Amino acid sequence: MVYLTFNDEPGGVYQSQVIDVCRFWEDTFKEKVKLIALVSGRNYFKTRSKIKQMYRNSVVLPMYPGIDNWEKNLFLLRSARLGKTKENVIARGVFATLLARDSTSFDKVCFDARGAYTAEWNEYLKNEAPDIAKNMYKFESRAVLESNWRIAVSNKLVDYWKTSYRFMSTNYSVIPCTLSADMPTSYHVDEVNNIRNHFKIADTEPLLVYSGSSAGWQSFGLLEDTLTKALEQNSSLKLLMLYQPTQAEHLMKQFPGRVFNEWLPANEVHDYLAAADYGLLIREESVTNEVSSPVKFAEYLAAGLPVIISNHIGDFSAFVQDKNCGSLATSTNWSALQRPSRGDKLRIQTLADTYFRKKAYTEQYAKIF
């Protein structure tokens, strides 16, 4: 089996969604997986070294510059596979899938779809590469309809395929974004207390936490409006922003002493999440968000946090209601919000172990065979 990625950086998401999948596949199905990564030529040797350290059985190749030139990487991929026996391939994303199909270097192709690509490019990425946005419907249609198998991160994504591309096949597996293998579903109480004491947060004060990036679909404007309302309605609420410092300045000035900002290395994030009481997943209504599977959702649950979530976030808005592990943002009573009990946090951590470990989807992965 080959796992093919295109233009992905080897960060935390790559670790949990690519490297951990390769290892899980090998451990569970006793089949070796070769990772082929086409990466940016910028800092190529540093990126290559990092991926090799993460997963030794990998080939890291410098892709042709410019996302618009994605098809020019066909020669590179064919060259890398020259003389090799044809194998099945899991291809992450639209471009990796089309390269795998068009290279004729592989037997069967599984499209590992991380979202609704046409929607994402038209809603958030159009300015980055207008020609790609204009042609993405054609690209995604081919990836969805011409692949032998598909991985969808949500049932909502499969519904999107049916509506947008008249997808009728049953050859797919639904596997949400799961936790990285080293993500604990426990935490050190002393460390949690130290973090709360550091910010001078009393035992009676609920602490909200937001952890995210500056990507457009993270909807920071909507998040800021929601948090302003929450902090105004409940004077005991405090807020921890695990976010780039410049983005949190306005809220820190508006609510001095109640809003805190930290930008942390990945290995420290879990304890800071666990020190909080509620995780925030506030996003605007868009097709991109409606079919998504934010890995942050699973990370909040792993820290024992009830999630305050927007409507129509993949399969997770319904999950929160079905499993009683948070609330919809539109129906949250901010003024009455109190700290969850230790028992509630333990129950929520159990949900993370039950539904967001890769072993929970062994049957779905097995179908790919």
C-alpha cells in the first residue's frame, strides 16, 4: 500500500492524519505502507528530514513550484514509481488523487477527502489561485467519481457528493478526524491547577478556551462577537485564547484581566485545554463548515471539555446533542454557565476514547481493502 500526499506540511495534523494512519494500517493489517510526500521546494531538505524522522518508510520529493502547476508533478511521480510493482494507493486530497490516477503508476486509488474542495476554494481560497478555484468543480468531480474507493470525514460530506456530483456508489468509508496516537485522555491535576493559578482563575470561575488558527473558515469575526456577548452576560466567565497574540488583542483590551492569550508548542496544548471548562467551536454557516470534521473537536473531548459548537458543523453539532457533551452556541445560556463536574469531564474523555481513536474505525479502514 502507498499513501500519497501533495503540498502538505509535516505538522500536528500531518502526524495524526497521515503518519499515524500509516502506522495504524501496518499494525492492524500487517501490511507495509510506503509514504510518498510531494512537498514545497522551499526548505525542502528541512521538510524531508522532518518527515523521515516521523516515518522512515517514506519518499519525499520536491514538487514543481506553484499550486497552479500541480499537473507538472506527474513526471516526478512516474519517475519515483518507475520499475516498481503497481500497488494500491490512498491519496490525500484532490490533487494527490488525480496525480495517482493519471500517473498510471498505481492499481486502485482511494480518494482520502478531507472536505468539500470546490466549496472551500470558492468560499475561502479563491484569491490564492483563481484558476484553481474556477476548475475545482471539475477536479473534485473526477476525484469523487473516478476513484475506486473514498474516505469521507463526515456523513455530511457524502451527502455533499450526492447533491453536487450525483454520487451513487457505496464504495466509501466515513472516518472522522481522529486523535493523534500520543494524545492522552487524562491529565495531571497539579499541572492543571498550576495553569489556573498562573492566570488567577478562581475555582468558581468557568474558563472558556478557544484553540485555532487564522484560516478563513475559523470565522474569527463571528467568534469574537459570540465571546463579547458571553463575557458581557456573565461577569464570572474568563477566556483563554490559544491563538496568535495579535488576534486576541481586542478582546483583551475590552475585558482586561478576564481574557488570556498563549501561543504554545503542540506538546503543551493538552494540559492548557484540560485547565479550561468549555471548548469553543464557533464557525459561520458555509458548505466548507457543514461537511467538516475539525480535529479540535476530538482534542476538546480528550481534555474532558463540553464543546460549545455552532449549528451545522459536520456531524459534530448533532453528536454534541446526542451524547450530551456540550451545547449549541445559539442555545447556550451564558449567564448561567457553571463549571462542569469532575464526573462530567471523565465521561466526556471516555467519549473521546470511544469515538475518536483510529481503532474505533478498524472496520471502515478494512473496507478499503
